[in-house]
Amino acid sequence: MEQTFIMIKPDGVQRGLVGDIISRFEKKGFYLKGMKFINVDRPFAEKHYEDLSAKPFFSGLVDYIISGPVVAMIWEGKNVILTGRKIIGATNPAESAPGTIRGDYAIEIGRNIIHGSDSAEGARKEIALWFPDGPANWQSSVHHWIYE
Ligand code: RTP
């Protein structure tokens, strides 16, 4: 079963959106396989966003991610990487559809509430970085009500 890394950024935490965001993934039928409420330091945030290190917004992005605690999660399910990105909405909230997390709650790209892995390779790297001990090992009792 596919897994993805989802992070509620400091603005999502400060604005009290943690419960709503988790609820959207749970209600869809995805399984929570890891969760941490943590502050990350600058080197860790730079590592997470290393692919963007040449971008002009990189230092502002790192400042933003280290500005407060984040909720780091592993979610599991069929197509969870792509479907997770759909639940989250387009990177720029000005273009995110209503009904998506960013479309409903965010206005600016630099305060877009949430991160989700964008590929299988990205998910694998991000889960390894944030959860070196791997995902929690549990099975949902409602699995057969979600999958045929
Ligand atoms: P994320 O990694 O956070 O899920 O976002 P994403 O894949 O949708 O977007 P990406 O291009 O990877 O950018 C990562 C984060 O950098 C911030 N950003 N700011 N000021 C800007 O032009 C700009 N562009 C991107 C956003 O917080 C974005 O989520």
C-alpha cells in the first residue's frame, strides 16, 4: 500500500487547523501511520527542502518552516500521494480549488498551510528523513469497507 509524507506547516498549527486537516484524510479512508508534533531546526528544514535550495524564496521558506511547531505525518492508502495532493490543492492558494485545504483556508503561496510529497521517490525520501524508525505497524479494522 502506498504511503506519503504530509506536514501541517506552522501557520496551519497556529490557526487551529490540525484537527480539520487530519479529519479530511481520515474521512477519505486513508490510514494514519505516523505522527509527530515537533519544531525542526534550520539544517533539518534545509534538508527537507534541498531540491529548492537555488530558488529565490528558499531562505524565506526555511524561516517559515522553523517559525513554530509542525505536525509531521505518514498517511497510507491506494494512490495516497496523488490523492493527497488533490486534497491539499494547488501550491498557490490563489489557484487552489474551493474544497481543497489550501483553497478553503489559505491566500498566499508563502503561507499555504500544508506540505505533501509529490512523487513516490519524494515520499520515500521524506518519510526516511522525518521518520527514521519507519511507520507504525497497525491494521485498520474497516479495511474491507474501504477497499473491495
Ligand atoms: P510543498 O512542497 O510545500 O507541498 O509545496 P509544493 O510541492 O506544492 O510546492 P513547491 O514548488 O515544492 O514549493 C514548496 C513550498 O515553497 C513555498 N513557495 N513559495 N514565494 C514563492 O514563489 C514560493 N513558491 C513556493 C510554498 O510554501 C510551497 O509549498
